[in-house]
Amino acid sequence: MKIIFKAFYISASFLFLITTAVFFVPWRYFIYLIAKVFRPELKCFATGLTRLFCSTNQWGDILPANAISVLTVEGHLELDSFRNLFHQRVLCKRDQKGKLIFEKFYEIITFFMGYPFWTRETNFDITDHIAAYDYHLDGISHFDESHLKAYLSRVMSDSWNAERSYWNITLVHGYTGKTNSLIIIKWQHALADGFSMKRFLEALCCSEMIAEALPEMQFPSRSARLRNLISEFYPRLEAFTETTKAIIRFPYDSARFKAGISRHEKRLWQKCVTVKEDEYHMTFTKPFSVKAIKSVQVKFGVGFQTVLFTAVSAALEKVLDQCKLPMTKMLLADCPKPLMSQNEGLTNSFYFGNICAPLEATLAEDRLLRTEQSFRSHRISKTSVGMYYMLEIAALLPGSLPWMCIGFMGQFVHIVFTSFPYFGEMVLGGYSVSDMITLFGSPHPSADFKVAVSGSPNQVRFGLSLRKSVNSLPPGTAWQKSTLVIGHRGGLGVDELRYGALNLDSNLHS
């Protein structure tokens, strides 16, 4: 009965959303025509997830949904040389039709009659977006890991200039006293998601080889084109059918999931209401060996993400237990996954996906295997597909209506967990990229803790973000060392989770 009631509520809200969107479609086209006449500099609507990331209750506000990636380059990169490299490989990169692939690096979002539009940044200057940080001016003689974490925490909460595109890059030389360079890339989620930023990194760091000449264009015959259309028809029809089923079943599937996890919807920590929600403690772990992770993965037949998520859940259980904080048997997490067919360039094309994995577990192997079951259910679930299209429909509405109409889809989660490990060789300016760290913050109402996993070919790191408003974890608490051992030979060690910026020091043993 509880599931039926929830499904009815979601269905009614869903129908209201569709009806409202259909009502506003003619008005939306009218606004577009008006914009083309009176504001010709406005290019196109900001749609989909980009629309939802770019505004809140106030028209024109930019959400504090930011991400930072830190690359370690084993050499000294001159600022002017890097700017020229970035301009050639990224800003001037074009597709086969001659269109700029990363054009959004030139653009900002501006509002016109309640709708967000993409428009060109006025007087674009690359020096406004790429600069060097001289820490000596701040009285720092040796820029080490602690200084980097404090710097990232400060940069994450810095406001954006509304007249400039929502990205900037900072070079830091001599990290930890070595002859190297840090490349700190910050961007706003309205500009792109982490999956498309991975393509940007490929363009920036993997273009050392001279591009081969494009083959001569060959046009297929009429019969060949007909065969291609027939061969593509059935897969597209099947995909359309599956999508339609996912949308129709979304109210029931969503209600069933919400009813099943409702008893675990309990906050894990207390918060101070006077501290801003968009301020974070930032930190990152010691490197995890990719070889060791894969040994655990192969031994137990689990996914790569499963091993990484298990480390987080085990560490959280440990710190909650030692702090005598509320505990729940299952950990609710939002784990985004990319769309299979993404366009080139900067996009926001991914599925929100919620999982329910064990937080309390008696045996390490049991935790690992049950977490794998959760991820398998997440991979085959169609609920995220239905939610994706509901968000796309909501993005058609003006002003703050999208947020008012999609409130029924909100899901309580304890953490946000995402991973996009980068295993390709990266070279920049003739120097190898030896390390990569990614951190992010989002306005999710319940997820005060965010985890992002990224890395280089041989290692991965966890980027951890904790809202500063969380005040129930005592600062300076010393945790005893503990180890989560998986099996006899493959092991996953979780050393400590310490408040300050949630410092999770982890080791993997093969």
C-alpha cells in the first residue's frame, strides 16, 4: 500500500510536470524569436541538466556546483607556453565540419525573460582564465600538501565573474620543493560534467603526435545508404521502446526504491545552520595502486567501482562508530553514470543513479560482495533513465519552475560518489603527467560528503569534500590504525578517516 501511494503521488506530479511543460512550449519558442530580434548575441537555450545547474530561485544565479582537477606535471611549465598550448589544442580544436569542439570555453550563460541562454563572453582574453599562483607573495616558502589542501578549499568557494566563462586554470610551480608544476583546473558544472572534461584532458594532454591526414571522403551508393538505414532502424526502435518503458515505469520503480530504503534515510552527522552550505573542507588520499585494485577485482569478480566504494563505506563506518554518531545499516549514495552516446565537446550528459550499499558489515568480503550486488542493480536499473528524461522535460520551464516541479524526484542520500579514473598516458609540453586529483562540491540538500576518484595510469586518488557546516566530528581526534582485509592475499587497507578535511589515508596490498 505504501508503494502504491508513493507511485500515485509521483505519477500525479509527473503528469503535472508534463502538462506544465507542454503549456510553456509555445511560450518558449516565442521567447526564442524575441531573443533573436532584440538580443541577437544570444545563441541558444541552456537546456537539460545545464539548465538545472545554472539557476536557483533567483533568476540569473549560478549554483555553487564546482569541480576542481589537479594535474601534476613532472617538469617546469612556463605560463606563456602553457597558454599557447591550451589555445592550440583546446580553444582552436575543430571537428570535421569545422565547428569548435570546446566552444563553451568562450561562452557564459545569461538570462532573458526567465530563460538561460548561451552567449559569447565579451572581449575574451585567455589571460583572464589562465594564470600562475606565486605562493611566496602569501608568505609561503615551501608549498606542500597542507598548503595545497587549504588553497583548494578556498578556491572552491570563490565566486564566479558573471562576465566570464565559468572556468579557470592556475599553475603552481615547485610543489613540495620539486621541479614540477601543478595545473589546477576549476570549472562550474553548468559548463560541463566530469565525463566530458575527461575528453578535454585527452585533447590537452594526448596530442603530442602529429595528426594524420583525413582520408578522402567516399560517398556510399543509394543501395548502401538504404541498407544502412534498415540496419539502423531496428536498434533505434528498440532503444526508443526501452526508453518509453523506462518513462512509463518510472513512477512505480522510483516509489518502490524509495519505500525500500526509507528506513535508512537518517542523517549521519549534525550541522551548524550558521555556516554556508557551499563552503567545504577539501582533501585527497594517498595514491591507490591500480595493480592492487585490479588484483582484488579479479580475485572476487567485482567491479572496479565496487572496490573503491567499499573503502569509503568501511572508513565511514569506522569514524561514525568512534565518534558515537548515528549509524544506519545501509549507505545511500548518488552514483552518476555517463550516457553511452555522448557528443564531442563540453556537455552535461549523464544519469543520476542511487544505490543502497552496506555501511555496517561483519566481514570485509561480505561488504565487498554486497556492494557489488548494489552496483549491478544500479547498472541495469531503468529508474535513472526515467529520471533523466524527467529532468530534461523540467528544463523546458522558465524561472524557478523547474525546481518547483521536480521536487518529487529528490532522493535523500548520505554521500555523492563518482569515479572517472584516467588510465591513458598523459604528456604535456614534453613532460609526463604523473598524478591527477579531482574534487567537487554540489548543492545537494542531504549529501554533505562528496567523493570523486580519478588518477593516472598506475594509481588513483580519492578527492574528498566535506561541508564546513558539519560540526559533529570533533577536530583533532586521533584515530587508531585499522585495516580492512579482503581475503588472504588481496587486501584493501583503510588507515584513518580524520576530521579537518576528512583525511582518508588508504593503502592497497596485493
